[in-house]
Amino acid sequence: MNAWLLKWPPVTMHVKWFTEDTHWYPLPIAKVITPAFIFWLGFTLTILFIAAILSEPLERVKIVRITHQFLNNLKRFQLLILRFGVGIGLILQLCTGTYLAPSFPADQWPIYALLLIALIGLLNRKLLIVSGTSLAILYMTAILSYGIFHLLDYMFYIGVIYYLFVANSPKLQRTAAPMLYICTGLSLAWLAMEKLTIAKLACSLMHEYGLPTFGFTVEDFVLISGFIELGLAWALIVGLMNRFTAFLLTGIFITTTTVFGFTEIVGHTIMHTILVMFLIEGNHGFRTLFKFHRRPALRYLFVTINFCVLLFATMLIYIWMGQQSMT
């Protein structure tokens, strides 16, 4: 049972999309927590604290209010955008002989059949549950083939599947957006662990592609990237400046596309679709974790303290699961 849950072949590293150097495993937490790690953690907490303070005042700025009103008028197109974006993502996967991610080859006819069924189901709103079921089967197939450790990179698919399942349910429709936010945030948080605990892997990728570090050392730049990714993930999970967070993430993914090309497009098309939905949705239609406390001071403390809980809990699980795969 443990072997199935923790399976992590070298080929299934997320950066395997772009590098052939795959023999890496998470470092022990004692080696991960360095003075540089503590410094950038403190910096990230400061930024999150400031963002929490500015979140509501910024919404009262005139240009921000006008922008939000415009985006709110587009909310009726959200489901159409999801169907269209996921459809394009599935077509790209069919064309490249992959499913869910560029590193998962669709080498059996049932996988192609499930991709086609998921694609056809998107054409009619009444058949969205069929698409959701097909994607759920594909996700379980990938878990059986590559292990749950790696499939947590793509947890946003769980949010998409849930969205498709409840899209036609009057009672559960309102839970679709929060579930998509949480799953996408957790997916990004899991990806951030790769940079924080296996920094040399990302460093080797940067050397291989000659990526700029903007004056930082390669090690510091990778660490900063990990904290940025984790900070944006946490912002999505708690509902902190979700539209601005989605805008930043979209910009980051577009930038990386100019470096990594078509593989990046195939891998992130569905993620781009989700971020466009977040730009439209914002966080006004439901009560977010950020708004759970009424007193502002408690909100700010909630954001910063629980970021640390997310960081260290996820890191411990990531390191444990990664090291289990070595045995």
C-alpha cells in the first residue's frame, strides 16, 4: 500500500518537462532551513502582512472599483470560459499524445478514449458530469501509474472535476469557486516545495537554460521563487487579493512560456483558464478564510501565522514522502 501511495519514479519530477537531470530527492529539513531560508521567510511574511492590511483599502480606490465592476459583469461567462479552456487543453493533450501533463504519455487506447469523452462532454452543459467523470478516471489512472506524490502537483484538476460535477446543481454551485481556489492553491504550494527542498534541481535547470537571476545568486533566486509561489498559493487559499494574485500568476506563466515554449503551453493551458476565471470571480461571491475573523488584527495574524503552518506542514509531508521513495 505504501509503495503505491509513495511511488515517485525519477521521470515524474515536475521539472522533467524541461530537464533530463532527474536523480534528485528532498533534503532533510535541517538542511533546508538555512539563514537565507529564514530571511526570505521573514520577508514573505512581511509582504503577506502588508497585503492583508491593504486588501480592503485598495478595493475602495476608484480605478480598482471600476475594474472590479467590469469583471463582475463577465461572471456569467465563467462556465463557458472553463469549458472552452479545458477543451483547448484536452485537444493539445490529444495532439501531443499526452494526458493531464506533458510528462504523462497517452500510450494506451483507453486513455485516448477518456480524453475524447471528456472533450465531447464539454460541448453540452448537461454532459459536464461526463467530462468530470472522465477526468476523474484519468487522474486516478495517473496516480496508479506515477504515484500520488507527483499527482499532488496537479491537484487543480480535482477542483476542475468538482466544478464540472456541481455546475448544474443549484445547491452546490456556490461551492465550485472556493473548491477551485483551494485546489489550485494547494497545487501551487506543493510545486513550491520542489524549489524549497530540492533547490539544486531548479538550479541545474537555470544553468541549463541560462535563465537570468536579476542580480541574485542562483540559489537565492530559486529560494525566492519558491516563496513567491507559496505566497501566491496561500493568497488563493485564504482569498487575499485573489484577482491581483491571479494576474501575477498569469504574468509569471506567460513569461515562462517565452523560455520553455510549446511544452509549457500544453502543460499550463488549463491553469491559465483557471486563472482567467479567478480574475473574473474575485472573492465577493463567498466568504473566504481571510474574512473569517471580523477584527482586522485577527485577520492579519491569521494570514501570517497560518502561512507558517502551511509551509512547515507541507514541507514535512513533502520531505517524508520524497524520502520514502528512496527506500
